[in-house]
Amino acid sequence: MTCPPAPRGRRDLVRRGAMRVLILGNDQKPRVPVEADRVRGAILALGGEIVGFDLRQEMQLTGLGADLAIVLGGDGAILRAARQMGYEQTPVLGVNLGKLGFLADLTAQETIEALPRVFRRDFHVTRHLMFECVIESPEGRECILGLNEVAVHTGPPFHILDVELRIDGEAATGYAGDGLIISTPVGSTAHNLAAGGPILGQDLSVFVITPICPHSLTYRPLVDSAEKTYTIRVQQGSGSWVSVDGHLVAQLSPSHEVTVRRAEVEFRLVKLPGRTYYQTLRDKLRWGIPPNYRTEPGAE
């Protein structure tokens, strides 16, 4: 399969007429069906138009002309919606019904209360890097669109992997360990962060390459341009796999090549005034929060 080209031109939110809204989510998660119905009722009460309602990832979302996608669940639901929208990305307003909600930073009640502001277009849309993961082997070629990260990692019987990385066709380095992550800025606060990688500003046009449990003290994460292509080949080690945004997509052998490159489409996230990336880092990840010092008199 070859990655299809992105549509020519970029379609921003319309400025006139009724807001055309998609409602997406995962009905296997508690509260999602109930809250989705509440949101649908609030949208209709404001004169909006529901052009799609899909909690099972069954709809074809192309050609709907939506101005906004409201996604209920959490960050996983947003990743799922981004895959479902494919090369026709609609701006996403995330509703957090999950555990963390780094991208989905509104509660269901906050969403209901914010809808009049949203319908007045009192928000801005941030644009974020997406990637194509191309998996090639003698059997064929597969292309997968993603938002967070590509991870090549060990699986049963969990032996050490020898992984070669090429950047724009040039041999860059090799890694021995449990695998390798290539992450976008949006994905930098997910698997990359857990593996010791850096937090990146979400508006940067870069990838970060982070080894997983490397068997060396000299390996460090690498941040490099998103205009380059990154090719991974597993030299040795049985039981290696490639995952895209947390989903297993293929088992690898030394005959496979995994290439990560910038996609021609961008993920678009709706942000309301007063909510910033740094606030999210502080609130969700406790970034920069000082220790809980004792305040009693005489405490040292």
C-alpha cells in the first residue's frame, strides 16, 4: 500500500453559518455514550449541525465538510480519531473521560459550558506534525499515518535487539537494547518521556529518537529535523515488532525496513483562551512543581 497524497490546500474553520460538528469517541469506555448524547443535545440546542456521530470507529469521515470534531474519551480516543480522519483532518476539541487527558484537557461539563464560545469561534487552532510509517519487506509495502510515535521494540522471547538507524540514507548509528522510539513533539510526553526522552514544544517541526533501555552509557536521545527521513532496520534479535501510536502493526525480521517521514497533513487541535501548553505540563505532569516541604515552625 502506498500512502495517498494529502488533499491540496488547507481548509480552516468556516466563519459563517451553522457549525458542522463530528462527535467521535469510544463507546467501550465508561460514561462516553452518556456524555456524547449530552454534547449532541447541547450542540443541537445552539443551532449546530451534527454531520457525524460515531463511537465505534465505523464511519467513513471523508467528504463530510465538518468544521469541528468533538472527541470524547482521552488521549487514546484522540489518536484513534486522528487515524480515522486520515488525510482529511478536522480540528479536534478533546473531552477527557480517561485518566490523564494531556490532549483532551476539558471535562464533559467544561465542554458543555464552552460550546457557546466555540460556536462564536472564540478559540484558536494549533497545527501539529504527523508522520507516515512505511514498512517494506519482500512481501510488500504498508504505509500507516500516525500522530504520536513509531516504536520498534522487542517481543517474545525478549532478546536484545541490534537496531541500525539511517538518516536521509546515511548510516547514523546502531543501538543495542530493547528498541527505539521515533516521536513527534505531540508524542514526546508519552512513550518517549517514559523512556527518558525530552519534552518538546508541540509546535516544533522535529522528531526525537530515543533508545529503549540501551546497553550503553553513551546513548542519548537525538532531536533532528522533520524534513529528513529515518529508516530503521533490525540487524539481529528475534521477536521484534513495530508499533504506531501504541498499536502493534507488524512483526519484523532483518529483511524489513521501517521508514518514518513527515506526512503532508497536519493534526489540528482546538485550544480555548486561557489554556496553554505549559499550564497543561504543570497540571497534568506536575512539571516543575517543588517538593512538598514541611511548613511547621522549626522544620528544617
